[in-house]
Amino acid sequence: MEQKIYLQNQAWEEALALMMRELGPRCQPENEPIKVSCALGRITGETVRAQRSSPHYPAAAMDGYAVRARETFGLNERQPRWFQLGSEALSVDTGDPMPKGMDAVVMLEEVLNKTEEAVLLQQAVVPWSNVRAVGEDIVEGEILLPIHHRLRPQDLGALLAGGVTELAVRRKPRVGILPTGDEIRAPGQPLNVGEIVDSNSTVLSALIAEWGGEAKVWPIVADDWDQLENAVLAMEASQDILVIIAGSSQGRDDYTVPLIEKFGRIYAHGMAIKPGKPAMLGEIKGKPVIGIPGYPVSAFLTARLFLRAWIKHELGLPSGTLPVMRAFLNKKVFSGLGSEEFVRVKVGRVGERWVAAPISRGAGVTMSLVRADGILRVPRLQEGFHEGAPVQVELLRPQEELEETLICIGSHDLTLDLMDSYLKMNGRHGALASAHVGSLAGLMALRKGEAHLAGVHLLDPESGEYNRPYLERLLPQRRIALVNLVYRTQGLLVARGNPLKLRTLADLADGRLRFVNRQGGSGTRVLLDYLLAQEGVDKQQILGYDREEFTHLGVAVAIASGSADAGLGIQSAALSLGLDFIPIGEERYDLAIPQEYLADRRIEMLLEVIASPDFQAEVRAMGGYDLRDAGKFMNGPGETQAE
């Protein structure tokens, strides 16, 4: 059939509002009965009233003796009186029904004396003292819970106390998910070149459950019109909301939009958002259809904008706002005009303020969502934010968890991720959030008060010393401790078997070998330039010198995938991806920690981890590391760099 291609650039709020205005009234919430014991987390579908009072009988509120209050009048310490058991006083326990004719309870500790026949009382009590009256807690017919209330554990107890064993709750919206694409494969299947695992369906199903819906994933459908049509119509017959993954862009096999137009209506196709522009909103036979882009980050973000709103609507709930916090950007964020951009950030409290550090921005970088603590929205008519600007961050983690986080900005090392796991072990509540921007940028972050520590491995060409000369130049007035983490072996990473027979750095300059470099300001880049200068190699002769990766694993992956032939990196990265390694030398990797943070319990926990035999054993097992000085203060704790 003829393909109709178009992509608008519509503000997402306007597109969603149009769809809600046109379709919303036809998609009203529905109720279903449910037992109270199974109702945790569900949304009440009507006002809930008590079926009985609680307590429904006068009950003793204390252990003691039930009496007639009028018979105690006039009692005092000088005029006590004996009350005969069985006629004038009856023993009761907390919760017992009040004996007929009795209207007060004397607590056990207020009894002056006791025999088998009587108790001696010396204090008057007023009527209904220490007695729970009928309906003291709940009165029959009173409102227990309002409509649209999310049921909590304490709510279930109140319902049962009020005689309610079953109630009407909102039926969970049924959301059909249809993954599409010739290249998509189910999780667990082997992948050939060009094939992609369907992770989006699982992520969307989890989000739907979190938001109160019920997901059903359809089998993957290839880019074929007839198969897509059959699958979409089958979903429409049984589901309340339809989600189609991919197929809404403008490729030759993207059929989602014309298919929806055949059976319904398109409200918007193409949003002024980044990532997620190909998102689509429509309807089929009165049911909302949401076209979700295939890139994982795009899928996650567009689901939060559109799918969440529709699930809330069909539960009868307002979309509400996501939890936000005010933070300060640690570096400038650029963004093109015309699209609202969603930037993933790491967040931590450094000193008295929260700091937000942007991380990877690609639509396909799934790990950027895993590592992110929040989302920074850049308005579509704004070109970004300046460094140090106060911004609002939508939180992806609880704020109390972020309170425990240490911010480490600087050079990348595989041991940092391992350290994060150890900080969370054995009941610890700490965490390590590391941003890989290079050693020099890490020291600048310390200077600006944007990090608790920085990973550094900077070789000073003049002295041959690591790290300390840079502290003296860049932070002359700060008191910074250099704590050694590891010594590590740097060298050339090459494909298994070293097919190009590389031996030295000089071999990089033959003009044919494809090199992949670390970013400017990284310790590895500084080391490379130092070694090239020593060997008299012109870096301009190295093909790929300007191609940059921000982590050692990024370099290793480029070589393992065949897009590069060699790169300078650490041995553990080569071992992790099965590459060959040509050692060049050993370097010292330290953690630079300002003195004011040394007494912080989170830093104390971090130092305990570094000294831990289990941690050190696991680091050694990674290969390419020496821990002879691990945890040692290389310049004395709290030493001023100018001293």
C-alpha cells in the first residue's frame, strides 16, 4: 500500500490535552468488587461507609474491676471502702464487654487491697471512666474512606473493624503492548548482527504495574501490514489502552500511523521532545493508542508522559506531578531550540546544596536510565542552562536514598562500580555515584565544591610524579588528601590474537590502524601524550586520535566490536571483553578527598571498603591491579597542597 509519512513537531502537552479532551469522556473508570484482604494498593471506586460501629458494645478499656460509678462517690484515702466481688465489683480484662449495670472500670493499679471476697477502693471514678463506648472508634454509617483513595495497610484494618469485608475498587486498566520490527527478538534468544532484544516490553509492563495498570505483551510482530493489522485488532478487542512499540517513525516499513488511520484517528504524530520525537497519539474504536519509539530511553520517557497519564485517567486519578528537587548544575547544558529535552542527571548533596551532574544523553543509552537519579527538563524554547544554574530535577530515586550518596567525579575505573556494591552490602546505606569526565575535570569539580571526591591518575611529565603536582597547581589553597585506591597496568588493547602484530606505541602511526582514544583531560590521555612525546611520535599521524570514549570499557567495546583496532586502556578492561593486552607501564590511581569530608561517615565507610579483604580480593581477581598501597594516604591526611 502507499505509505503516508509525516512527523509533526507538536508540544507534547498540547497533543495530550487534545487527546484527553476528545477521547477522555469516552474512557471512564470502571469498578469491580474485591475482598478487603486482597485490596492493598487498589483505588477505591466509591465512598466507603462503615457497616457497623467499633466497638459495637461497651467494652473495658483497662484491666481492672467494673463498678457502678455512683457507688464510688465520696471515696478518698481517708475513707476507703470494700466492694464485694460478684455484686459490687466484677473482674474484667481489656476488651471485655461491660457487665450489665456497670458503667466504670477501676484500674488494677488503683486497687488498695484485695481478698478472695472483696477489693478495697479509695478513689472515686466518674461514669464511663476507662470504658470504650459503642462507636468510640467507628460509628455505623460514617465515611471510612473517600473515592479515589489508594488503599494502605492501615486502611484495610479500619475497613474490617467497620464491618466491610468487600468493596468496589477501580478496575485496573488493561494495557496491551505490541512490540514490532523485523529485527526485534524475544529475551533469551540468540542475537545475530542487526538483531535487538525486546527489553522495552518488560520495562513498560513494570511501569504499567507501578502506575496501577495490568499489562499484556503480545508476541513480536514483523514489519508486515497484515500481521500488524491482525495483532492490533486482537488487542483492541480485549484491552483498554493499546501501546505499539516502534513503527511510528518515517522508515519504509513504519506502518503504525496509516494502520491507526484506517480504523480510527491520529491526534498527534511527532512531538517536540528529545528523545522521543516519533511518539504518536491516536485512537481505534474509542480506545487510546500510543505509539512508543523503539529506542529504550525514548520508550521510557514517552511512556512517563503519555501512558502514565492515560492509566491515571482510567483509574479516575489526576496525573499529578512527579517528585522534584532543586539542584545546581555542575556544568553547562546545551540544547537545541524547538524540542523539550529530557537530560538524565546524577544527584548528590555536597555540603549544603544539591548538585546535578548530566550523564549520557543518547536515546539508546539504556544504562543512562539505570545510573540516573533524576530527569532535567530543558524547555523547548530555551537553549539550555548555564553552569551553576538552579534547576528543577524530577527524581527517579527517593530523596532519602540520595542523602546517603557520595559524588565521585573524575577518572573512570572499574573498581568504582564494585565499590558502590560494597557500600550497599551488609546493611550499609551508602552509595557511590561516579561521573566519568576525566581526572582534570574531577579536580575542577572539587575546586567548585561539586563533588566529595575525585578519581585521578595524572602523570606530571616534569617530575614523573602522579597527582600531587596537579593538586598544587589547581587547588593550591585546598586541603586535599590523596588516598591510593590501586596501581593499575596501562597498555594497548587489541583484538584477540593481536592480528596486526602491534608491539609499541610507534606502531600506531602507520596510517592504516584505527585508534580509539580517551577524552581530553583524562589521565589516560595525558599519559598517552607523554609517552608519544617520549617516543617522538606525531599524534597527528594516528588515525582516530580524535575519536574519544569516556570509559576504559568504551574503548574495549570499540575494539571488540571491530570499529577500532587499538586503544590505550587498563588491563582489566581488556580481560573483561576477551581482548589481548600489550603492557606499557604501571600508573597510580588515587582518590582526592577534601579534608572537610574525611570525617563524613560516608567517607569513613568508603575507606573501610577499600581496606576490606573481600573487596581487595575481588579487585585482584579482575586482573591488572596492584593494591600494595590501597587505603594509604599518599600525602598525609588533610595536608595542604601549598605546604
